[in-house]
Amino acid sequence: MNSDPPTFETLLWERSGSVLTLTLNRPRALNAMTPQMRGELCRALDLADADDAVRAIVFTGSGRAYCAGLDLSAGAGAFDAARRAVEEEPGRDGGGVLALRLFASTKPLIGAINGAAVGIGASMLLPMDIRIASSEARIGFVFARRGIVPDACASWFLPRVVGISRALEWSLGGRLLSADEALAGGLVRELCPPEQLLARARALAHEIADHAAPVSVALTRQLMWRMLGAEHPMAAHRLESAFIAARGAAPDAREGVTSFLEKRPPEFSGRVSSDMPAGYPWWQEPPYRDAAQHAGEVRS
């Protein structure tokens, strides 16, 4: 891979060792989401997944906001424009495309919520694995207050993250949540003084990147998320049995045990790009067109 960092118009890419920081970078617009930003985030995730040197990703925003939601500069027709954001499939929610790309990541994702996270700025955080926030952050699932419904697959993610009753309370009323309420509700795991937020997020990323086998991390991430929809724990048992057998015979498992016995940091050699075990992926992504056809049938 080219050693020069990629360039974007709406994002900043900064890699320090094995931790990549992606910063939403439209501070004058409070990092409001545009189709270009959504596309650049998806591209950045593609590049990060293809780069074995990246072992964890931190997301944050520049300036005083994380992401103030969809860019409403189009005025009253802003959401009509948003429906056309995915040009290859008109009518498809661009936020959902981003959420599904985050969901599919092979790298652990950490959200560092530095300020306001509203609308898509809140819902894009849900597929991330760990979320921490500045004590000054405000978070809002404000869709009903704008006359629309949740985006970015939030109706799937939010109840799984915070429970159905809290998800409904926050979404039906659409009020802004304080950082303290987001913490109490389980949306974020901890609060930090603003000046310490990014350092803390990167420290959490390094806990994973510096001590855990990347292939094991990628498998664990997908197992945990995808088992949320399993009908019975037997589905998890079958997959875990197969992957424990495969990983147990791999060099990473020997290195994990040897480094523990020798009381030294591990040096895992397995690569996500080339060493995922047979049987991965074990799922088939459902095509969007089926959902679109179903929606058409419901409308008719």
C-alpha cells in the first residue's frame, strides 16, 4: 500500500502506529453530513480494512461539534436531496449505506463524541463498538422533530444498544440528551473533560491494537454484532467451535500462549487481509432491492 496518507475534502486521516483517527472536517458547518462526506467515510473504511497496519479506528469531529446532522443548506427540500444521495439507487438512505459499511468493518471502531451529535451524527455512532463523549457533548435522535423517521439503520441499532423503551423515548420525543443522560442510558461508556477526550479514545484503541490479535479481533467483532439477530445460542456455538479450532491451530494462538508464559508483549503475525479462517464470512448480505420491492408493495 502507498505510504502516503490518503487525502479527503471532508475528513482528516491521521495514523499513529496502529491507530487511525478519522476526523469529520467541516467545522464551519458543524461537520454536517453531505453525500461527499458519506462517500469519503466509506472510502476511508475501505482503505483502513485493506491496510493491515491499521488495527483500530477512532472517529471524532473538528471544532465544537461531532456532526450536527444532515447538511440542511438546501432548505425545506434537504431531505428530498438526501433521498437522492445514493445515485446508483435513488430513494435509498445514504446514512444507511454508511451504517452498513461501519457494521461490516473488520477493525474495531471507537467514537469520540467531542460535541453535538444530532440526527445522522448520532445514528452513525451506533454501529461503533465503543463510544465515549466529552462532558459537553449533546446527542439527539431528532428525526421526528424534522418530520422524518430514523436513518442509518438506527431502528435496528439503537434498541440493541440502549434497549427498546429508552430507544423509543429518545426517538419519539427527539430531544437533545445531555452527556450525563447518554452515559446513564448506556449510549456511551464514559465521559471525559473535552481536552482529554481524544487522548482517552486513542488509549482505548491502543489497548486493542497493541495487545490483541487482529484476526481474532475481526472475528470477535463480527460474531458479537451478527449474533444479536441469531434465533438460538446454538448458532454461536457452531461458529465459535469452528473458529476456535481454526485459530487454535494458527501461529497467533501459539504466540498468545508463549508471550503470556514469557511475560512479554505478543507479536501476532496473522493478517486480516489474508489469514481469516475458512468459513468467513459465514453470512450473505441481503440485497437492498428486496427491501425496496417490499416497501413498494407496502405503499401499494
